[in-house]
Amino acid sequence: MARRKKPKSERTDAKPVRKREIEKIAKIDKKKEIEIKREMEKRSRGIPILYAAIIFIIIAIIGAFLIFSVPEKTLVRKGDLVLVQYTGELNDGTIFDSGNFTFNAGLGQAISGFDEAVVGMQEGEIKRIELTPDQAYGEYDPDMIMDVPLIQEFNITVNTTLELFNLTFGEPPVINKTYRLEGMQWDIRVVGLKNSNVTLRQEAEDGQLIHMSYGESVISITGDKMTITLTPIIGSFVSTIVSDGKIISENGTHMMLDFNHELAGKNLIFTIKVLKVLSD
């Protein structure tokens, strides 16, 4: 069926309609463009925040790792073998000793105050301690002073047992063979063997001089007797089977030996550093 055509006066112009549609579409595109830019700006602002959060987390993790990965310092326990560095002073500041010292802490291998102070210290720790005489070398004891004759007399010929001879020289005795004891400046000759007895003769010479660290002695021989006369050096030390005694005086017939430790009766100050715990 044929449609009725509108009169010319009722028709609308196609051009204005199309222009409006284009403008509308352009507005929509512009709005989307603005929204897209805004979204991009939001995202661009969020990226640094995200990076900052990530960096903060990384720093926190590294910090925690460093805190918990630092090795714990070793403590000195009783019986540990330790290497320490020390300096010892008197109350007036005089340094009487210094150096390194290796010992088993807490087992009495050092003076009590020093020994007790090291137990519980850490490697690298430095400690300054003040010790009273009872924590160090004890009080000064006058009974530790002894007088010793400067002139001593001995028999040239002496007897001993076969067992003691073997222990002393490390071999059985042989008649007329000479032996030398450590510290003696003359020989000893075997002159007799009978059962388990050994007879020895000291081969010293009359007028022989003996040079010792604590003085010079001269030997005199009369018959079967040997006399040794000592000229002592005051302030030097004489080693005995008990301990070392310091010669503090002499009166022509006797010398006075002081067996007190040089630091007896003194307050001591020690600066101690634990260098290494060698065993724990």
C-alpha cells in the first residue's frame, strides 16, 4: 500500500538532526575521556603509594632478619677455656703486670677475684675490678720470712738407694761412671754398689766458684767435707721445693728469705677483656 507523502511544508531538514547527534556523541566521548584521565590519575597516584608500601615491607623484613640473625655473644661459664687480655695496677696507678692469659675459668687457676670476675663475661666484654688482698695474694704473713745460713757443709760422699738413683738419672748405676744433676756445677761419680745401696762422690774442686742468679758461692774441701759459702744478692730470688723466696737482707752469717708473694697485702685493680672463649 502506498504511504501518504507529507506535504513539503511538514518535512524536517535532515542536516540539523545529524549535527545534533554528532555533537551528542562528541560530548559523550569527551566525558569518557575525562573519566579515563581521572582514573589514570588515580592509578598514577596509587602507584607511588604502592611502591612505598612495598619498600616499607622490604625494609621491615630486612630489619627483622638483621635483628634475629645477629649471633648471640658467648658467655664464659665455669670450666670454659678462655683467652683474656689484662692489665694489673696498684692503687697509685703503677702497672705491675699485663698481657694475655689462657686458663679454665672458675677452677682456681687464677687468683680468686680474677677467676670469679671472668665467669659470666661475654666475648669482647671489658671489665674493671678492684680486689682486696683476700681476693688476690693474701695478707702479708711475717711467719713466711725464714733465715738461711750463708755457709753450708756437706759430705763429699753420700749414699742413696738403687731405686732412687734409677728414678733420678733414668738408668742403673755403673761403677766409676759420672753423672750430672740439673742445677749442679760438678759431677757425681758412682764409687760403690752393694745390694740396693749406691755410694756417690761429689767431684767438686777446692776453691771452685759457683755462679748463681742469686749470688756467687765458693767451695772449700777439707777431708770428706765440702763447705759452700754464699755471697747473696739482695732482692734476688732463691728457688726451693716449696716456692721462691726473695732475699731481703743478710747479716754475714744468714740471709733472710721472704716467701710472701710480692703483691701480698696489696689491693689490686685489674682491667680484663675476654678475647675468646676457646671451649664451652
